[in-house]
Amino acid sequence: MSSAKEGDDTSSCPSSPKNMYKDPDDGRQRFLLELEFVQCLANPTYIHYLAQNRYFDDEAFIGYLKYLQYWQQPDYIKFIMYPHCLFFLELLQNANFRNAMAHPGNKELAHRQQFFFWKNYRNNRLKHILPRPLPEPVTEPPARPSVPPMPASTIPMTAAPAPAAAPVLSPMQFSMPPGSAVGKADSRSGGVDRRKRKKDG
């Protein structure tokens, strides 16, 4: 009789390894679906969509967000292409953030801050990574050694030969001769002179 009871107890036990569910593709499909969903969280508009459609009111969905925190482990984080999704996943653990993302103004604020982060992150990061050169000490230029003057007789003086075809012109030759110069054209004074000449003539 006791052996019959023991047989009934073992058959009703649901935790036997034979009854465990096994993915047909060794979890590859589930891995890809969870990876895609986690990376969608990098978009504040998508989080706003989830909040507007009341996904954050479902306790099962909140538990799923807690479960997805395993993506922050080094074995999984190497598959993430958009690291902002992990930041937003961490923020979604807070109920205040989940409620705030239902408002369109907060969605725009998060989107704007994300843009500014992308715009300035590299430059701000390089300021802290790249070593700054040390200021160079100000030094006076070294004094030149005094050179004894050479006697004039030892310096050979050679004149450069002037080209034979082109004569050297003096600066005075470029000015206009006195008779050919055109006077300044002043419209007011020129008109008065003509009238006087007409009256005189």
C-alpha cells in the first residue's frame, strides 16, 4: 500500500525535469526578441508610447522590466548597440519616471537631453581623456656669442651686373609731364567757369 501511495506522489509532482519547457532553437529567438525590445527603450518616443497605452500599469510588465536588467551584465552588454537603452531601463524601475513619461513635454525634454548628450559627449570626454601639455617655462633666448669684427680688407665686394637690355628708370620718369596732366574734374567749379566765359565772350 505504501508503494502505491509513493507512485501516486511522484506522478503528480510537476517539477520533474521531463516536464520542463525547452526552446526549440536553444533560446535564440527569445534572446533576439528581448535584445530588440531592450534596445527600443533607447527611444524616448517609444517609452512615451508605452506610458500612453498604459503598459506601465500592468504589474506583469513591470516585473518583465525588472527581469530585463540582466542585460547590464558583461556577458550580455556586449550585444547592445544603443547603450542609452540601459540608462532608460534603469530609469524605468522608478514609478515616478514611468508616470512622467506619459506627458508629451517630458518626452520632448528627454529627447532633447539625449540629443545634447550625443552632440557634446565626444568633445567633453576627450577633454578628460587626452592629456593636456604642461605649460612650458618661459626662458630668455640664449645670448649670441660675440663675433669679432672682420677687417674691411678681407670682405670681397662684388657688384651685381646690371642687365644690358633694360635701363634703370628713375622714379621721376613715371610722373606725367606738366602739360599733359588732366586737371581734377569738379562739376561745380567747371560749370561756373563756362558760364563766365560765355558771358565774357
